Amino acid sequence: MQAEIGIVGGTGLYDPKLLKNVEEITLDTPYGTPSDAITVGELGDRRVAFLPRHGRKHTIRPTDVNSRANIFALKKLGVQRILAPSAVGSLKEEFKPGDFVFVDQFIDRTTRREESFYTEKQVCHISVAEPMCPELRRTLIAAAKDAGISTHNAGTYVCIEGPRFSTKAESKMFRSWGADVVGMTIVPECVLAREAEICYASIATVTDYDVWKDHPVCVDEILNTLRANIENIKKIIVEAVARMPKERGCECKNALKSAFV
């Protein structure tokens, strides 16, 4: 069973019912088992693989997500592009709860995650100057616009270790850096996708203002915002998949060309 597009679902997006003629696949990899079984099916005329990042019951902490196994498994299925919905907190007044952000940069504050497939015989100096695939981001932006969904078309994502939320001091520091949103998932996911020469783009849903705004972050508030936005997330995905060109015109497919000494 092969697929060309992958969806790595974040918090609140565990229902792959948007796919037709589905089959579940369980894979093992040299890096262990993925977060869950992968659902492969049809979305329009495209083959899509859906993988819940934290497991279907949200039992895997951000630190413990086996991103190497997840990305390797999707690559093994033939996936060339990954759409990655996730929840984020806002670091700016204008990034309001319910907004979507197509981030283009990240700041990595994680400390305990393996970020490379190459840990033994080779060192891979992968370039992530532009960590999101520009072609895929443009497709997402156009899809959201055509669906009438208001978005922020760029943004810097601070990736923290989690699962705890930030302190006020940390949140204010991230704001002073000029970052826009804070979350726990895109690193090392997007880095490993680049090493696998897979296009990757984040669909970040702002669920709340981070604690800089003197309002404690609340899981119930996050989930309520996600539930209210789930249909818009699906609209963006469906429209983006429909308009993706068959052939990739970006350089993600050649990312390893100059990554080794």
C-alpha cells in the first residue's frame, strides 16, 4: 500500500474519516515503531497516509514522539509531502485564538530529542535555513484563501520540550525574540522530513494566548478551540491536496545533495 501525501495529525485531529477506501498499516522501522498504525486511503484522486502524532488516545508526550520512526515509515510508504496540523499558543496580540498560521521559521528550545537519522557512520549537515517547503506553504496559503479562511502566512514557531507549558518569564523572553507562536511538536519532525527529502509544512492552529498575557494556559480551552476549528483544518487539507502538482518543483527532493562532508 503506497501513498504520496502524509498527514501527521496533531492534538484534536485523530479522525481520518476524510479518507475513503482506507486500510490500516502497521510498520516497524530501524528506529522502532511509529506513534500508531497508519491509515492509508484516498482523498480525491490522491493517495494519503494519516498518522496520529501522539497516538490515537494522546498517550505519547511530545518528548517521546518517535519522529524518526514516523518519518521513516511515511517515507517507506512513498510519501513525498507531509502536512502537519498542530496546536500552538500565541505570543502576539494579533495572533488570536482560532487563527491559522503557516509558520516559515522555528527556534528550537528542545533538549532531549534526536534530530537526525545519521547517528553512526555519517554526519548529515542538513540545511534548514528554510525549514518549511516553500512550494507546499504557497499551496496551503492559496487553499486557505480560496476556502475563505483568514490566516497568518508566515511566523516564527518556538518549539519547547514540554509537556509543561511555559513560565511567564520564558513566554516574555520568547516575545522579546520576535517569535509569534509556541508549541511542542515541529522539531525534530520537520528536520527529519528534510533529511528524508520529504516536503513538509505546518498548519498551526492558535488555541490560546501564551501565559505572557497573564491568563493561565488551560487544556480545556485548547481542546475547545481545536474542536471549533476542525472543519476549517479539514477544508485547508482537502483543498491543498487537490491543488498539489504531481511533480515537485522545490529543492526538498535534493536536500541530501550537499549535506555530507
